[in-house]
Amino acid sequence: MNRTLARAFPHVYCELDFTTPLELTVATILSAQTTDVRVNQVTPALFARYRDARDYAEADRTELEEYLRPTGFYRNKANSLMGLGQGLLERFDGEVPHTLKELVTLPGIGR
């Protein structure tokens, strides 16, 4: 999906810092009702602690909420990230799907 968008819009770039599809998905969920600058301040520690879908699925809610608190709406975002991890494990072998149709079936992902 990223390649298709890059070809269609070569001069557009993402302000969010990420290195994997999961990191981009998580950062995008966190970006609701906050700035990309704030998300980029939170994600280095978050991504160091939560490295894959299983980490989010099995997260201690209180601990995860503390990482997310600076982004606002941290309880809802924690629910979304934990649900995202569970959905990825149950339906996509822990990997972020490649199609929009599949992506929007996951918690925290909308159109």
C-alpha cells in the first residue's frame, strides 16, 4: 500500500516516525486528537517496550495507558492497541494486512 501511495503522490510524506508497518499503524491510531509531534515524542519508548502484535495483545493495561497518557484519550487508545494486537494475532498471523479492506476490520482503524 505504501508503494502505491508513494508512486501516486511522490512529494507527500508522513510526519510520523516509524520503521515497520506495525509501528506506522500504532502511530496512526495514536495520532487521533493530538499532533504528530506529540506522537513522535511518545513512540520511541512505546516501540522499545511493545515490539510486536503479541506485546500489544498481552499488554498490562495500566502500563500501556501510562505510555499513552501524553497523547490524550489514552484509555480508548489502549483499548484500540490491545484489540489491534489481538486481531492481528487471530486473523493475520501477527502481521499488518496489506489491503484496506482487511485493515479496516481491525480495532482502532477506520476510513
